[in-house]
Amino acid sequence: MRRSGTACGFAAILLWSTSVAIARSLSERLGPLTAASTVYGLCGVFALGRLLSGNAKWQQIRTLPRKYLIGCGGLFAVYMLVFYLAVGLAGSRQQVLEVGLLNYLWPVLTILFSLVFLGKKARWLLLPSTCLALSGIFLVLTQGAEVSWRSFAQNVAGNPVAYGLGAAAGVSWALYSTLTRRWADGERGGGVDLFLPASGVVLCLLAFLADEPRAWGLRPLVEAGFLGVVTYVAYGLWDRAMRTGNVVLVAAGSYLTPLLSTLVSCLYLAVATTPRLWVGCGLLVAGSFLSWLSVSEAPPVPPGTPFQRSGKNGATEPEPGRV
């Protein structure tokens, strides 16, 4: 059972690593809002089916604090929106890699926010680990130019909207992860099965108002279906890993997601890379992992993970009842 649960955790990490690449490919054909609404509309159907299949789950959600449902539900929807816009509005597939790595600043930001909102205490390792992660982003955002503040500023100025949205994705998920722990602490379960359909409805409304290409065909249908199913399945796999697997091992593996995501994006989108990109990605991964070691007993919550309530001595306990 333990080995099977651990395998589920690593499977979830691999599935999440496909998000950036397929989201970009889908956005090129449908537009970012239509792509996001299709994927999360499908996820929402699965979530609603599960939510309405038993009264116990619905009653559980009704007991959650209102500020958690509204505040964290809003941040959940914002993250999905800005993530797809950032990936879709990137000027090139090379730029998608850079925007995607900006999104993966969320683990470091979650640790920093935990000092403010959760009263965590940091050890000396936090400062160098944060600087390490930021230096990785700095290297990534100076691709094709000399490593200097001037080249960094020029690159960002070339598409400030996409880069800004990529950073906003990291900030919004870090806030979601932190405020979930603060506002829903002690409650059994979380509201992801409600957040998914609600986000899908919001994204569908925005997509309806947007003027996007919507070049439907076999490939976008397959990609949308794959990403919708994979996204929802990954939630269940991760939850099983948190309940029955080696949590420490799976949590450590989750910090490899930026590296795996970049690798999948390079292969799927046929993007040529430079050594500087991989060095920057490695620094981001190392900085994120070390920042966790400097503060928290448990890892930040990956995108889409069901809420985990605090147990004894600050350790986390997985949401019960998910399959």
C-alpha cells in the first residue's frame, strides 16, 4: 500500500509537468481563455459529478468557513486565469519556458508568505535559498543576451504582460496555499471540488466575451480532453499519495516539477534551449527545496492539491475521503 501510494504521488507530478506544454499548444489554436475554459469546464464536470454523488461531501463543504470558500476560491480561479493567459500571451515558445518558470516561484513565495500569515520562524538558510531561486529566474530571463540587469530589463520590457502574468500566477498560488492553511485550519477536507466548477463557469463567461481564434479540430479536442482528464486525475493521485505513500519522498520529488515541466515543454513544443536555461532551472529547483528545509515541516501545496489540515506538532494530515 505504501509503495503504491508513493507511486501515485510521482505519477501526479509527471502529469502536472505536462500542463505548460499542452496549455500553450492548445492556446495557439483556441486562444488562452477558450483553452482554459475548456480544460476547467471538463474538470468541473468531473468534480460536480463527485460532489453530487454523495450528500456527505456536500455537507462537508457547507461547513467550511466562508472566508475560505470566497477568498481561497477566488485565488484558485485567479491562478487558473493568469496561468493560461501568461502561457497563451507569451510571444514565442521559447518565451513560454521563461513564463512557465516564473510560475514556479510559488514554492519560495509560499514559504515567505508563511512567515507573515502563519507565524512560521525561518532559519538563516532562507535568505540564501531565496536568492538562489531568484538568481535562477534572473538567468532564465536573460536568454540570448549577456547576463546583466540591462539585458534582463530589456527582455522583460519586450512582453511585460506575459511576464507579469507569469509572476502573478506564482504569487496567487502562494497566497492560496498559505491562506488555505490559515482560514481552513482544523476543518476536514477542502473546497477543490467546488472551486473547479466555479472556476470553469467564470472562465467560460470570459471566453464567451473574448474574440479568439477557436480553430477546433482533432488535435485541440484531444489536447483539451487529455489536459482536462489529467488535471483532475492528478488531484486524486496526489491525495492518495498524501494518505498512503511516503509523504517526505513524494514532497521532495515535487520540487523537480519545474525541471520536468521544462523538459516536457522542450520536447512537445520543439523548443531549442541553452545551457543557461537549464542552469537557471536547476537554481530555481535547488532554491525552492532549500527554502522549504529552512522553515516548514511540510511542503507547500502544489497547484490543485486538496486541502490538508494541520495535525499534531504542525505536521499535515491529508484530506480524508478522496480516491
